[in-house]
Amino acid sequence: MIVRQKTHAFRLFFTLRGSVIPQIYPQILLITLLSILIAAIQHSYPGFFSSYGTAPFTLLGVALSLFLGFRNNASYERWWEAREQWGQLIIDARSLARQVISFMDQETETGRHTQRRMIHLTIAFTHALRHRLRDTSPWQDVDRFVEPEHHASLRQAQNLPECLLRLMGKKIGYSRRERLLSEFLVQSMDERLTSMTGVLAACERIQNTPLPFAYTLLVHRTTYLYCFMLPFGLVSSLGWVTPLVCAVIAYTFFGLDALSEELEEPFGLAANDLPLSALSRTIEINLLEALEETELPPALTPKDGCLS
């Protein structure tokens, strides 16, 4: 995710980090070169391109703008829902840690050990969810917070975050049987696990249910056709200004198309995707701090204006 301090409006014109220009500059360059070629032909052979007027392009441009606007809204809603789910995970993790620290029996070695295991499993779940959504290996982060006796079984799990939630549920059940928790607290903590299960399911739904491909294909094709046809319709009236106008329009339409594709997948590693690593590190720091540990990992900071 791009993290920038408020800057002068003029400097935004030259900002590339987080911009879609690196993704779409080949299309813009191609449209510009095509427009220059068409303008040169029109200049050398006046009347070579018949004047069709701008009305057809205006109507098609309005329709394309509506399509792109709808797709961008749908993509942003997916991005924002993903951010809300991770916000809920932060709430659940902190609340569960607070309940464990405040109400679980700490007078016995068993109670203290179970307390520590519960909080470590919560941290492991957070890292496991991040790696599952990004399709990366979780073991370097997860193994640090899970007892070695569970490593083999976890590596066989089809859904690692769900498996960790079951382990947490077993820890709560064990705490109830050992009278480390009251029945009311068991119910309250189980509600937190249910909420975390909901976060997992919602994130999997966002990841596994993209926008309909047919709609994406329609918008993509229409954008290309419109931008490539535009110079032919404008050259008779704009002349040598045609390349500039077509380049600006191509930047707008291709940019909106590329941005919607990037926001559609909010869990990736692109510049505008969610900073899952930073959010996971925040949860890890908060929960280790709840255990009164002093050696805490540093919070992640933006690199080149980007927080991963």
C-alpha cells in the first residue's frame, strides 16, 4: 500500500511509485505513435481520412466511462471489504489476548503455559492467513509460535489457518476441563474464534471469487478498440493536436482498466494492495507485548513510500 505524506500537487505529476503508468506506458506509446502517423498522413494528404464527426466517439466514450466506473467501484469494494476483514481480525486477536491474560488462571504452571500457547497460536493464525492469501510458504513464521509436536500434523493440513483455529479451540476446551476458565469465559472466547473463522472465510471468498471474466473481457476489449479508433475520428478536426489528446484519453482509460485489475486482488504484493505483512507484524507486536515480552520485533515501515 502506498503511504505518502501530503505533497505538492505539482510533484504528483512526476510520481511513478504506486502509479499505473509503468503498467500501461506501452499502450500509451503505441497510441501516441499511431496518432502521429495518422496526423502526418492527414497533413501530407488532406482529406485522406474522412471526417466522421466526434459524436460516435462521444457516445462510446460515455458508455465506456460508465463501464469502467462500475468495474472500479466493484474492485474498490472488494479492496475495502478485505481491509475491513483484517481490521476485524486485529480486534479479535487483541480481544482474545486480553481475555486470556485477564481471566485465565495464572497461579499454576499449567495455566501460564496454556496462556502463552493460546496467544502464540493466535499470532500463528495471523501469519498463516497472510501466507495463504498470498500463496507463500508460512512455515518460517508459523513454526516459531507452534509447539514442535504439532509441526508434522500442520504440514499435512489442507487449510492451515483453519487447523490452527481448531488447535485454539482444543486449548480452550482443555482450559475448561482443567478449570482454568469459567463456562462464561469459554463461551466468550469461542465467539472470538467464530469471528476469526468468519474473517478467514470472507478473505477466502474474496480471493476465490473474482469479478466475472466476461465483464472484464468486455471492458478490456472495448477500451482497446476505442483508443485505437480514436485518432481516425479526431485527426480531421484536431490535426497535429491529435496525438496529445489521444495520449491523455488513453492514459485515462487504460489507467482505470489497470487500476481496477490491481484493486480486484487486494491480497497481493502490488503497490496498491493491502499491507498484510505490516498488519500481521502489528498483531504480533501487540500480543507479545500482552505477554510482557521485552524483545519485540520492529514495526514494518514504508520502503520507497510502499508498505507491504
